Amino acid sequence: MEKRARYYYKGNLYKQLRAFCAAARHGSISEAAEDLYLSQPAVSLQVQALERELKAVLFERRGPRIRLTKEGETLFDMARPLVEGMETLFERFAQHQHGELSSGEINIAAGESTIMYVLPQLMSRFRERYPDIHVHFHNVTGRDGLAMLREDKVDFAVGSMLDVPNDISYQPVYSYAPTLIMPENHDLAGLENITLDDLSPYGLILPPRRLTTWRLVDMVFQRHHVPYRVALEVGGWEVIKRYVELGFGISIVTSICLRDDDKLESRDMSNYFPERTYGLVQRRGKYPTPQSRAFISIMMEDLDNANWNGAQESQR
């Protein structure tokens, strides 16, 4: 009788692990039930059965919200790739059988700058190879993009990161020089080698404080003990460039956003500011869909080409 009961349990193990992972992901039994199209009691019973079998408490319950215990975090790390692998099993098998991708979709989180400057060429190459795969760009900030990754609302993100959380992986692919921009008739336009002290008297136009650029600029000025002031806070490289052209201040931008027809003077500031990287942002343990892997593989081609060119340059 004991063997029968255990066999029956194993037959339901996937359902219990799926309920557990959904509850862990949402931090709520009710939201997990809505995600799985189940009743709240059904999800609760599956989680409780898993806790009984493992003889462990997986969640701390605080009103309507729940939080993983240490044992729960361990199980979540182990179970999540298994559950996601099962969920994409038929799709991956079909791809293996047919040897091609002919449908499906990808959801990608990215900031406005990434969507405008990094992704267009990638998208063109992807569309040439996989014209029937639908791609949805979610225009969000870095913080919101991470939240969408953790909630599995997107497949992956493309962007720039300074601090990488433990549950996230970041693979830099593209590098761009930090660049000072100013109006064509600016006082600094006659200088070739511009220092941070030269910038100090002039107001900076920067993106909002919550974004990576502000933190990077602040970090560099603080490290060199040079005072600075912000004249204007506004989002978007194109908007910043426009207000610099109009004489409202100067700015530190990433070289990717500069064009030949910009009415600006620019200077490379790599002596002070680190290169800005953009790349692939994923949640650790997530099993990518075939469509995601196809897009990522095209992105990695750029990384391979950059490494090859760098090796060639070092040999000269």
C-alpha cells in the first residue's frame, strides 16, 4: 500500500512543483492560482503535500503574502529549471523534429536607449532569418525589467548593468565610449584634453537619478573629489542631446547615441569614465525557449566578432 501511495505521489510531483514555483514567483497563493487557472485551495493543497513529503516548511506566511524559507529557496533553485523544461518540452521536441523555427514569439525587456540604438540591427538580422516569429519589445527601466524577468513576464532583457543581483546573469556584448557633448560654440569646445575639473563649473544634463547613467557620473565625480551640479534632469538620449544643442548645459552620454548630423561638439572621456556595456540579461535557472535561443545566438555572433577583431588588433 505504501508503494502505491508513493507512486501516486510521484505521478503528481510535476503539478506540486509547478504550484510551488508559481507561488514562489508571485509571493502569493491567490496570484499563483490565477496564473495556473486553478483555485486557491488547489494550489494550497499541492504546496502542503510537497511540504509533507519533504518534511520541510517552504514558505513563511504573512497574511496574504508568502515568502520562501531557506529550504524553500533551495528547492526553488532546483525545481524551477525542471518545471520550465517540462513546460517547453513539446515545443523544443517539435523544433528538434522539424529542424526550424516557423512560429512563436519572444518578449524582450529593454530601455528606450537600447531599443533605439542597440536593437534595430539585431532585429533586422533576426527578421531575415526568422520572419514568422513575433517579437515584443517592452520599453521599461532597468528596475522594472528585472521585475518582469523575475515574474517571467519576459523571456530576457537587453540593457546595461552596473550591479548584478545573485539571481540574474549579465553577459556584456557591446561596448561604447563615454562621451562629453556640448554646444558647438561652448567655452570648452576649443580644448582637446578636457578634465573633470574643467567640467565642474558647467551644469550637467543627466537622465533621472534612478538610471545607471546618473549613478555612474556621480560615482566618477565623487571618486575624484570634484564637485558638480545638475542643471537639468530629463530622460532619453535624444532629448538630452536636444537640450545640450539649445545651450541648457553639457552632458556625458554613450557614444552609441551620436550621429554625424548632430549639432554638437564631443570629446571622448574614457580617461575618467568606464566604457558602457550593453548585453544579455537573464534570470538564472530559466530555460530559454527555442525562439529566445535563436535571438540570443544572433546577439552572441556580435560578441564573437568583437572578440575576433580585438584579437586581430592585439596581434598588430
